[in-house]
Amino acid sequence: MKHGEYKGEAFIYSHDEVLNLLRSLAKELLPKKESRFVDDRLHLTEVRDDQTLRIIDRDFTFFDIRSTKAKQFGYCLQLDAERKLTCCGDEPYSQHLQKYAQDSDWLLHEAFCLYSQAAVFDPYEKHHSTVKDACQLAQRLNVKNLLLYHTEDKNLKERQTLYTAEGADYFNGKIWIPNDPDSIEL
């Protein structure tokens, strides 16, 4: 922005705590000639629980996941008139999220490890779920595609095969376990 190479406006959407932190960090770490763009051309836009905003010609509904660790939001994105994508955040699904996640075409959910390896990785102590947990949830919510992320990285070469195999016992839809830099067309 400072050099005129970026001509547009940029937006970051988040809850108030993260935005306050970003403003504070920008003020402390960036020279004034760069931090002046914050809230001018770099818009830090607050979102609230159950708020819908139109972003890049799509409706995003943000929701507080009611994390026990820190304030955290997920979102539901209306892909088109018939399809929606829901991201539950970085903790296991809670019942109050049902109205967002029910019948999602895509559900993005963390699955820290295989259920068969829960004793090794202690996902529940870290406020995370297993592949089995996420797959059973997706089945109950009538989800079509389940994308699992925030996984342990001890067995990257076999992760997709192992997670898909364990998940298939609990979920009838398509299971996705992407590796960097995989792309998935919605």
C-alpha cells in the first residue's frame, strides 16, 4: 500500500478481541507510515455472534463456538442458493452449532488424530476430537463432504489413507484430508 502497488481495500473479519490485538500489534511493530493504513485501507471489521455479512458476493454467518479456552468464531458460508459450507473452528462441535452445521454440503472440522490413537495423542485433554468423533458428527448432521484439518503430523505419508479408512466406518459421505498445498474444488 505504501508503495502504491496495492490499489484496493483489504479486509480482515474477526471478533473484537483479535481486532484489538491486531491494532495494538500494528501500532507497536510497524512504522507510522505503514500502520496508518489500519482502519483506513486495511479494514479491521468486527463480527458478532449469529451475524451475517455479505463478503465477496457471498453470505457469511459468523458464530461464537463458545470455546472454553479463548473467544473463537466459526462461520457458515452460503456457496450458492442450494449449498453451504460450515467451519466449526478449532475445537469439537458443540450442540448449539447445529443450526449452522445441519445439512451442510461441506463441514470443516478439526480431527486431531485417529480414535485408535487417542491414548497416544490425548486429543480430549487438548480440546480436540478424533476422526471417529468428527465422522459420527457429520453423519448425524447429514453432511455430504467432511474436510478434516488440524491433525497430528507424526504420520503424514499415511495420514490420508488411515484417516479415510477409520472415518469410513462412521460416515457415509466423502471424507477429505488435504495435504499442503492441495486444492479442493467446491
